[in-house]
Amino acid sequence: MKTQQILDQLSKKHPGEKEYLQAVQEVLESIEEVYNKHPEFEQARIIERLVEPDRIFTFRVTWIDDRGEVQTNLGYRVQFNSAIGPYKGGLRFHRAVNPSMLKFLGFEQTFKNALTTLPMGGAKGGSDFDPVGKSDAEIMRFCQAFMLELWRCIGPDQDIPAGDVGVGGREIGYLNGMYQKLAREYHTGVLTGKGMTWGGSILRPEATGFGALYFTQHLLHKAGKDIKGKNIAISGFGNVAWGAATKAVELGAKVVAISGPDGVCVIENGIDKEMIDYMLVMRASNRNRVEDMAVCFPEKAKFIAEKKAWSVKCDIALPCAFQNELALEDAKELKQNGCWCVCEVSNMGCQPDAIHFCLHNGMLFAPGKAVNAGGVATSGLEMTQNAEHLSWTAKEVDERLHHIMQSIHEQCVKFGTQADGTVDYVKGANIAGFMKVATAMLEQGII
């Protein structure tokens, strides 16, 4: 395999799809050496097949707003790879959603799901619908219109969507209700992240953030460090950031900053439970303003407009908001502020230059496909509970989640340990996920 040749061909076929091409490049550069040791992969053209999605559904979503006016958005579902199981991946509602973004997410999801050890393929979907400022009634009508177009493309053994940016428990509820009405099937497990009264799993809302902190804890132990007493800066204040903050405090760390598109809230004495609970209120408000935290808790939090979480002194940085949110200048600022560990909790949260800077300046770094896999792992556990018509206790789910994150860390160490004994977590995660998917594709023939 010649990485640059494949990238050049993809760039010609898919011009302008920068997120997708960036994700492919990161993986190909990591796996090139091991791939070339397997001539059977080359003979079966595994890479050429793996970098293209199985199929993409694109559809119009027409709905009526509260003023009675007709609105039109685009909806998508990218079914990327099903070599190791049915398609699995979230739905994202955000004005920036486009095919390139969803292809990158579906590509990443394929390897992330492989790392969990659960039988799940990779997919992603969503719409350019912007939930910010929308009423509950508008969000309900949009979700119903979206599912009206999507429902024939998904199923409990075919494709199982979940939530992502802009899609939380409320949206999953509206989507699931419409699916059941159309399919005339109940509790099929066709969506995960469901409410607890209708098939959801305990700890699913917290799972991505909890799993990220479990992985970070293993990474620190491997490096001879402890998370207790460390200062952590977090971007975002949605479900992922909320789960990460909750578990960080539980493990004895201090969250000193959370951020949003409007700026950063500096929490000098560390976030407390009352403030963590308020993060859910902020997310549900659809205002998308982190300043609300400082307004509600003026004695505990200080808001600084147009600044990022990375401007605050910390030991550990956890990007939890959006792809490419941490740039090279942010990585440099973190280093200057004493940060020595960056773990991506958002998908591809760091730009390539920022990752390169971290890896070559003595900073521990781990990629999103490993760090944030706890969310989809717990979705897989929710699917198992649905199939068995059972509901596990929080202790059972948490133990399974912790075991999965430990297993992912072990895979990263196995494939990412370098000659000097250090661990390249980017390389380790990419090779581990790729080998599982590529082997499955090879064994199932040319299809």
C-alpha cells in the first residue's frame, strides 16, 4: 500500500471533503507498515474497499415550524462497514453537517466499534437541522419528519442509530416514537440511548464521559501517574462533557474549566455536583451558552468571552465538543500552561498539527476512537439487554464498561508500544481496529 497514492486518488474522487480525507489519512499513515506485511490484504484490495462507505442515503426533511412556515433540511445516513456486525453509530443534528463530516464519523466509527470487542459495524447519520433556539414542539416535528424518511433503512439487526451532537434523550424519544408508529413494532432495540421507562440502559447518558475517564485513568497509570488531584479543562457542556466532569470529580480530579461557543467558564475551586447538574439544564435550554453557568453561580465561576478551555492552566485537557476543535495554537497554549496530557473525547477533536505537537513535545495523547468508545460500547450493552428483554443494574453496566475500556487500552498498548517503551496510542488504536475489520472482510470474500 502506498498511502499518498491512495490519498491522491480519494482527493480526486471526493474533492473538498476535508474531514473525511483527514480521517482516512490519519489511519492509513498509522497502519501502512503493518498492512504491507500482509500481502493477502493487498490482493483483496482491503484498503480500497475499506475507505469507501457501503452506501449513503440522502433525503429531504420537510417540517413546519411554530409560525406555521414550511422548512426544509437535508438528512443523511452513511452505512460505512458491516464486516463485524450491523451498522452502529449516532445521529448528529447541527447546521454544519454534510456528507464529508458524516463519512469521516462513519469511518472512525468502524474502527472504534471494532475496539470495543462487540459485534458492531460502523455508521453515522444526521441532518443540517440546527436545534439551537428551537422549541420542543419544533424539535419533535423535525424528528418525526426525519424518521419518516429514515425508518426503512434501519432495524435491530440492520442499522441501529444512537444520539450524537444535537441528539440527546429527548430527540431519541421522538425518533423512536415515530419509528414504532411506522414499523408497528415495539422495543425492537432499533435505537439506543432510549429512556429508562422504554428500553434504555442505566448509565447510557453518562457512558461516553465515564468511559473516557476510565481510559484516561489507565493511560495515566501506564505512565506512572495518578488522576487524583489533577486539574482538568473540558470543552463543551453537553452529555459527553457532563459525564466526563461527573466521573473526573468522582475519581478525585478537579475540573477547573468548561467552555462553549461563546467563551469559557473558569472554576478556580473546581466544579461541584450542583454545577454539574446545571450542565444538563444548559444543554436542554438550546441556548448553547456556557456563560449561563457563571450567571447561575457567580461566586464559583468566572466567564471569559471568546476564550477556550485551553487558555486555562491545567494538567489534563479533554476536548468533548466537536471535531478539530483543538488547533496547533491551542496545543502550544496548553503546553505553556503546564498541560501534559490530552485525551480526545470528541471525535477527531484535535487537528493534525495539534496532535503532532503533543506527540513531539512530551505530552501524553490518546485519540477519540479509543477514548470515547465507552458511549457506543454501552449502546451495544443496551442492545444486548433489549435482545434479552432484561435490564441490568448500574453496577453490572459499569463493570462491563470498565472492562471494555481496560481492554481497549490493552489493545492500544499491544499495537502501539514503541522501541523505547513509550506508547503511541494513535498508532495502537488504528492498528488494533483495522486488523479486526480487515481480517473479517478478508474471511468473508470479495463482496
